Amino acid sequence: MGREAGKDGCSAPRARVDLLGAAATDRARCESVPASDDVADEARLVARLVARDEAAFNALVRAYERRVFALLVRMSGSRAEAEDLAQEVFVQVFKGIGSFRGESKLSTWIYRIAVNLSKNRSKYLRVRKTDRQEQLESLEERAPAAETRRANIAPAERPDDMMAGRQLERIVQAAILELEPTFRECLVLRDIEDLSYDEIAAITSLPEGTVKSRIHRARTQLKEIVERALGEKIT
């Protein structure tokens, strides 16, 4: 599957036979992180950050904000949620930079913070949703049966109407969000962010073999979910 231009200038993916990277951004156009592996340069930047150099922190935000935001959108499915989380990521980076020991790349450390914040937020929202659902069920039990029936009646959409005009990008994003969170984070980091297995292992604190297994299972599940949404097999 190829890609078509999205509203933000980055490519919006179209279907691919294997779905690997189907939701990936066009890294050549959207990549904003300097492609430098100079350990000395990174060490100098970290030293400036530890010294609370405001210019260094602003440079760090400019370098990483788009990738962090894109990652959080894929993890949460919400741009508003991702914006809030991205701000918190850089607050934690600023507060915790003194604990960075250089055992991994700075980008890996920042991604770990982003992933952990996203997971914690997801857990909070799941608990909140469960509590809210229990409250609604309690109210339904007390409501008159006739009112309950009227509230639950809604015209069913035809499958072809539901699919009409729906872009594959939205289908793939919805499918990603259906994956188990531990599978989703590995898939997003590998197939969308294009990180190496060892980087993902460092971010998630998982053995590399577990990372590979979860990515494989996530790809299989993603393909099945998208096939159900499309109503056809992807060969």
C-alpha cells in the first residue's frame, strides 16, 4: 500500500498488503530529531540541561516535540490527550535530567518517559471508565423499563454506510487502539517510530526476545482487526 498526503504535510498511510508500517509517518518529511550519533555532543547537551540552561531545554523541546507528540497520539488515539501528555513528558525531562546516566541514548530515555506516562494515563482512564459504567448501570437499574428501552433504541447504520468515506488511516489507528497496550507500544515503537529492537527493549524494560514476540503477535492481531473492519482479506 502506498501513502497519500495528510493535512499536516506528513503522509497519511494507505493500505499495505502486510500492514507493516501502515500507520507510519513519512520520516523523511516529518523527522525533526537531529540525525547525530555524536556522543560528545549529547553529553554536552545533557550537561547544559543539568545546569538548567534554558536555551538548551528549548532546543531539546524543538528537536523532540513532534516525535513525542506523534508517539503519544498513536498510543492514546487522542490529539488533545497527546498534547497534555507531551507537555508532562518535557516537564519530567526537565525535572529528572539529573538522573540520566547516559546508559542509553537521550532519545531512548525521553521515549521511556513518554511511554510510561501514556501507560499510566491509560490505566487511570480505564479505571475511571469502569467506575462511570458502574454508575450508569446503577442508574439504569432504577430507571423505568419503558424509559430504558427508549434510551437504548437507535437506528442501526448499514455496514456500507459506516464504511463510506472512512479513510483507511482512521481504520488502522482504531485497530491499533484495540491491541493490548503492551503489544501496541512495541508495535508503534517498531513499525511507526522505526526504533531498533534493543532500543525498544530499553524503553519498555523487556527482554529483546519478548519485544520481538509481542511485535509479531501485534502485527497478526492488527491485520485481523483491519480485515474485519474492511470486510475482506488482505493478501
